[in-house]
Amino acid sequence: MSNRDAYIAKMKLQLDELNAAMDELETKAQEAKADARDKYKAEMLKLRHQSELAVDKLDELKSATEDSWENLIAGTEKVRDAFVHSFHYFKSQF
């Protein structure tokens, strides 16, 4: 397995784990009071958007050539890190 393939697999695993954790939080939100549930839904929409951005970056990385993929790593990690940070902050608030 090339470095590129290993990196993509690792990134995909991280995003899959975060998305699964978001699904669990979403299930718990259904039990919250109505006002908290509305706030939760709004924040969850923001997280879902960040997740989509991270997946888009990963797809961009997957389609990059062997010579150019390393140039995309910094941007991909920046988007992923923002998603991770937002997720952990969100989780600490609920």
C-alpha cells in the first residue's frame, strides 16, 4: 500500500468514526426538550456541513495524481481538524 493509499484510508476511517459519533449524538438529541432540540438541530446542521466539506476534500485527495496529492494534504487536514474541533466542542455543550 502506498503512502497515499494509507493516508486516504486513515482519513476515511477518522471521518467515518466522527460521522458515526454524530449519529449517536443525534439520537440522544431526540430525547432533549424542545428548545434544546431546536438549538441542537441547528448546530448539527453546521457539523454535517463541515463533514461534507471534509468528505469533499478527501474525494479531491483520492482523485489527485500520485505526484500532486501531497500538495492537498495541508488543506485536507485543515478541514478535518476544524471538523474534529467543532465536533468535540459541540459534544461538550450537550
